[in-house]
Amino acid sequence: MALWLLILLGMSVLLVTEGALVNESISYNISLGSKLTTDTNSSWLSPSGLFAFGFYQEGDGYFVGIWLTSKPKITVVWTANRDDPPVSSNSTIELTEDGWFLLHSVYGKKNIAEQEDAVTSASMFDSGNFVLYNHSEVIWKSFDYPCDTILGGQKLTSEAQLVSSVSDSQHSSGRFVLSMQSDGNLVAYPENSSKWDSDSYWSTGTFDSPYRSLVLNLDGSLYLDSIFNSSTKMVFNQTMSSWSRMKVTIVFRATLSPLGNFVMYSHRFTNPSSNLSGSMEWEALQDPCKARGICGVNSYCFTTDGNAECHCFPGFLFLKNSRDGKFLGCYRNFTDEEACSQRGLELSYDITALDHMEVGIYPYSVMNLSKEGCSKSCLDDCNCWVGLYLNGSCKMLKVPIIYAVYNKNYSVMALASFLFYRVHAHSHRYGIISDNVDFGLSSDHFTLRSFSFDELQKATDGFKEVIGTNSYGEVYRGFISEGKKAVAVKKLRRAFEGEGGFRAEITAIAQTHHRNLVRLLGFCINGVTKLLVYEFMSNGSLADLFNSKTPPGWKERVRVALDVARGILYLHEECETRIIHCNIEPHNILFDESWTAKISDFGLSKLLSPNQSGTLTGVRGTRGYLAPEWHKNTLISTKVDIYSFGVVLLEILCCRGDMEIDISCDDKMPFTTLAYSCFVANELTRLIGDEQVDIDMFEKMLNVGLLCIQGDPDARPSIKGVILMLEGTADIPTPQSPILL
């Protein structure tokens, strides 16, 4: 019995029954041909029923995952392809007769585990591990691909990491990372950081050590395991004495929480459907403010009774979710130019002293001054928004302020200047959010790094390799983090500055975080020179794809269209400050290494307040993708992006850029009118040519594209309506003729 228990230890749940350990490793065999649907009763259970594999619901969509069947609410412990978009209710999971493990959805077929060998069977174990076999050989297991959680019997191996979820109810990748580094140190970082020592906020301090994995034992002990058998380092040691006489099953999980804290939980069951409690046994951070960037930009964190309170710096306003009031950092409702133009006017600015502030950001200037001199110097410098004084040293900081926390043991005087009398006159709008702050999807924008010009000049080898250009600036390829991480550095031309483009771009994209938006990593302000540092998109743009000798296949085009639509949905409806992109066109749709489409270039964006339906602005965007209302003296709304998307959708359908289609129609006809004419005449082959496509899906997408380019903005669907129609869950009206421009 003892030998059997030892062999199967890695795939077991600990059952404590009157002090005895009972092994529960037997699993149900899942045979070829088995299928799952999104029905709530459709899942593959572990023998005890504690864990389930299948579809779980998130909002209006579904994800494939593993969950602990706790009541009244399940606890998700693993998600397959967690950053893919959710699938609709008509999706299925199938273990096919020929050995493929497939997800069938509107996006087509996807190999869930991406295993190379054929599957002969699968098992869901009581450990929470889902395993695929080729006969007796294990060819894939979920334990090898953790998301934000490890379970009893699971390891986090060297160079692997946990990535927090966006929130307790949204399990896509969030803002924090726990990395088991190759140097033996277990370290927590903000996800959107350079992962340098100065970026970490918690670690085991075991750098240059022999430890190579983090292990969670079945008894709840959490430790670092060494390459030497006899060497371990305990992170947390659980004692079982308090439960030794209770007939309970105990499941342990260690999770990197959405707020960046590494937490150990125990779940105790008297039967598979009854969770006695989900108790926190241990947490890495006793002070939640220690998680860098928890409060967002231009704010500081203060801990009260174990809860995080987030305060705006004086002169900044709260950026909150208009639907639920979530805290998303702070912003100014004026530009640097406006602030500087008010210098010298009576009551237009003031200085406020904040004691015991720890601020994590690179200064643009450091001087030896007295406290009074530091205050005056910051007040007189139009670029200075925060001055840090400590022991005769005065550091000048620009916005955004990435990380700040109140620390009574940190004897620093932070001098936060707030300018512009309108801000001063409405100071009662400044406040705090407290009591277990809940940070949702759109709060993931917080750890922008302030680069020096010299750093970016070195990173780009003197701005040597141009990878893109337009009328507003050039984009260069560079490498940061000691040459290990490729980035795209956008250098804005001076003419762009007067249009407020830099402020628009950094403000807009700093408030966003979505898998279909290009991520902003940092910025640099060096006099009139302004630069933005983005994640590097290795597979070019949609425009490049149109011009490729090997155009994308039909399924790839459908996926790209939905990727772009979901990015726009986030900007229009899910981002707390709604954003009109104003320049949706093929050159601004980029692809990462996995060919995920992402929207870029926010330089022309307009932000809408919660009560705004539109805004007045000059013509902006790219000819051919401009909605008719741009040429009229009228409000610009999110419907201008719908029009642009409609044109792009039609181009994706025909896989041609610049609206070039070789058909025997009048070549002087605008492309949008031509597409409508072929649609009305039911002559779709003129648009398709010799390509093999799903004709029903082609017609559906053509119909939706034509609805998007209606001349009347009110006749265009919302982007959510577009997605529902493309997914087949909403009826598609017959489009009218688009307006000729």
C-alpha cells in the first residue's frame, strides 16, 4: 500500500478520514469519440466529482477549462488558450476517433492541447490534472501548462511562470507575473515591466541558488525544490493537526491573485458538492499596496485595515468605470500646453506636500537642493509634476507617475504640483476608493516605463532600422532587457506635437489592455522629441498580408475579422473611458508571432466621457476609410470606426488592399458601391474569383460589411451587433445602398 501511494502521489487528492490517508487516484477513462457541449451538465468529472473539465461560462461566452466544483460558485483553476476570445454557445469539444482533441467554434477547429501524437484516451484526475495518453504513454497534461494556479502535487518548473487573471470572474491574462527564475529565485513582477530587479515587489530571495522548481505538496506545504535531493526551502508549511479527526477532503491551491498577491487556499469538502470553506491559509503580501501598480497611474496606495485605498495625486481626477465605479488610476483634464500657458496667473497653481511617499519612476532631473528649493524648482518647471526630496537630493518627475505608495517608514517628501485654476476650483472632486478595491479588465494599463532618450537610442542602434513610417513619424526596431526583448519605437515628428497627438496616444492606450490591441510598454519625452515604445509585432500588418504572394486562407480571414472587431468592441464598450480610434485601416492592424491581429496607432483617437455620445473634431484618418460625417459639421461618434471597419471587412473578404479587385465591372466605381452592386445582383463570384471559400459565410460577412458602411450613422450596427451577426447569433438585416463619396 505504501509503495502504491508513493508512485501515484503526483496525481492524487489528499483525503483525511479519521487521521488516515486514502489515495483517490483512479480516473474515469474518456474514450475516443467523446464530446462536450456548453450545456451545464456536460463535463468530464474526476472520480470523486471534485474537479471537472469542459466549458465554463464567462459573461456571454464560454472558455475551455478545469474547475473545482465548489458550491455555490465554481473555482476555475486552469483555462485552455486563456487569451483567445470566448466562444459561443454552439461550440463543442471532441476527442475524435482519429485521435485529435478539438474545439469546434465559429473560429473553426482548434487543437486544444496542441499535442503532436495521436490521442488514444484521456483522464480527469482528482488532483485536478487533465491528461492525454497515447496508449500507456502520457503525451500531454494540464499540470505542465499552469495559468494563475498550481494545485496539490503540481510543480512550477524553472523559467515557468504564473500569470494572474484579470479578475476573479475573468480569467484571461492579467497584470502580474510570478516567475520561477533560472537563477533559483521565485519573483513577482508587474507583467508589463522589464522584469528587472527594481521592478519586483516580492521574492524568496534565493537568487544564485540551486532551487529549480516550486512545489505544492498534497499536504499543503509549499516549497522550493533543489537540483540536490536533500535541499529544499520552505515557502509555507501547512499543519494538518486541526483536521485530523474530520471526515473531509482537502484540496490546496496556490494562486497569483488579480491584485498580484500570491495566496494559498484550502478547500474542504464533506462530499463532492459541498465546500465547507475556501479558506486563505497564507499570503505573500500582508500589505496589498506592495503590489506595484495596483492603483494605476498618477495615484498612490494607502493601506487601511488590510485593504488598499487608492488616492489621486492633487490636481488629478479619478478615472472610473462608468458602470460600476471601479478605480482605474487618475488623469488630468488638460494638456501640458494648457497648464504651462497658465503659469504666472493668480491662483492657477499650488504645491502640496505629501509625507512618507515611495515613488517608483525614473526622474528626468536630479539636483542638490533644499526642501524649499526643491518645491520652488518644481513649481517653476513646466514639465515637473512631482518633486521628490530626500536628504538634500531633489528629483523631478513627469507624468504618468507609475507607482507610488504611502510608507510611514519612508521619510520622503513628495511635492505634487497641481496647476490650472479649473483643477484647483474643483478640488472637491479628488477622493479615495477603499475597502477591497476590485480592479476589472480595463485596469491593466499601469506599469508604463519612462525611458531616457539615450536608452532608446542605444536600443535602436541609433534609430537605424526603420520598420514603418507615416506622415506623423517613423517606427524603429529595437531591443531592451539586455537585448532579449524586441520592441517597436515610434518617434513622433514635431508637427504631430501641436495636434496633441502624443497626449492622445499615450492617454488612450495607457487606459487599455486587450489581446487585440498593441501594448504600450513605455515612453520618452526629451524636449520636443517624443517617443513611444510598443511590443514588437513580428508578422507585419494586414496591408502587408494583402500584398503577400501567399494570401491568408479563408478561415484565417474570418479569424482576423473577428480579432479586429473584438478590439474595437473593447474600445467602444468595455474600456472605462470609451475611445473612438478614428483610423481603422489595414496598416494599423498588426500581427504578433501567433498571428493574432491587434489594432495599433492611437495618435488620432478621441476619448468620450460617460455621458458623451459624440465629439466635434477636425477630419482625421485615412482616405478611403473615412465615414461621410467626417466631411460635415456634425458630431463624430463611434460609428466612424464602424464605417472604417466595414471597408476593412470587405477588403479582408476579397483579400485585396487598396480596394483593387480584378473583375469585369466598371473600374471607376468606388469599391464599396461595386461590392453592393455584386451583392444585389447575386454575382458573388465576381468578388470571390477562383478561391475556395465558405460561400454562406462569405455572403454573411459581405452583408455585415455593407451594413457597416451605410451613409447614415444610425443605420450602422454597433460593434457588438457586428460580432453577434458574424457569429451567427443575431439576424442580419438587408443593407441599403451605401452613399457615394
